[in-house]
Amino acid sequence: MAKMRRRIGVVTHGTSGYRQGCRCDVCKEAESARNAHYRVSGTTKSKVLAMPSQPGEVERAVIEEAEIHCSTGYRVVTARTLARVLDNPNMAGVHVSTARQLVPILNAMHDSGPGKRKGSARLALVSDMAKSRRPK
């Protein structure tokens, strides 16, 4: 026997009957099937953008710079990730800020290459200054 929330004249059983207040087995089953279909249909849509599998123009340039300056580690990984964003035309809205973040990382890669040890040169200069000021 069907339960009714409110009085209805003629009930078409199924999803529309459930919406009108009928709680018979046919209407509950139809509403359950409609909800299951709704849940499944929403899972196929994804707002995540897929990153390209091949390196783009900017990423290739970052890889070449890293090889030239013998850079490794987190700077290279970060630079490559930012370069992938710059290579993706679907992410044009963040290209300006991404480029702004990439430039200091590339500068740090250039400064940390072989033969560019500023720290040891400064220490040698301080050591020479200290030797010249020592009283004899």
C-alpha cells in the first residue's frame, strides 16, 4: 500500500510520483535510480587540466640552462614545473605571475654554476684583509 504525504488526485508512479509525495515501492525505486544516475553523471566531468606529456618550448630551454650550469636539485624541479605552466596555453591567466616566479630561480641557477663561487672569493678577500691589518 502506498503512503502519501499529501492528497493527490491522480498519481503517475515513478520519479514524478515521488516528487509529488508518493512513497510507494515503484516511486522510491525510480527516485533511487535517478539519484544513482545523477551521481555517476557528475563524476565524469573534471576541472583539472592535464599537463602535456612532452616538454614544451620553455621547459626545453630550462632543461638546457640546467645542463649548461650543472644545476640539480629543487631549483631545477621547481623551474621545470613553472615552465610547464608557461607552456600550457590553457593556463594563460597565471603566465605573468609564473614568469615572475621563474626568473629569480633561473638567476639562482646561473649564480650557483661551477666557477661562480662568490662565498669562497669573499672569504679569501676577508682573509687577505685580515692578514694585511695584523701588526708585525
